[in-house]
Amino acid sequence: MRDTSARIQKTKNAISEALVSLIRNNSYEEITVQEIAAVCNISRRTIYRHFKTKEEILSYGFRSCV
């Protein structure tokens, strides 16, 4: 049996880190989910499996920093 929990956490962290890296050079409002997916080398569909909105990704990133 695979440890899906660890895999899910790794994917969520990668998505959150991709958003943070994009924010360094772009306005948050201008960043698209497609751009986040491209940085992670995953599909938009995968992002939407883990997060409903871009705001949820940002919120997840803040929670993991605290």
C-alpha cells in the first residue's frame, strides 16, 4: 500500500511553492492556475483536485508557514 498522504502533502506543497515563486515576479491577480500548473509540471486538473481556488492555495501556503 502506498502512502498517499505523504504524496498528497508533497503535491500540495509544490503547488503552494509554485504560487509563491510566481508572486515574486508577478501580481497575484495576474497569476493563473495554468501558470501555477506549468511551474509544477502538473495539470490544472491536478491542482483543482487539491484546491478549489487560487485563494485556497495562498491560504494553504500561509498556514504551512505558521
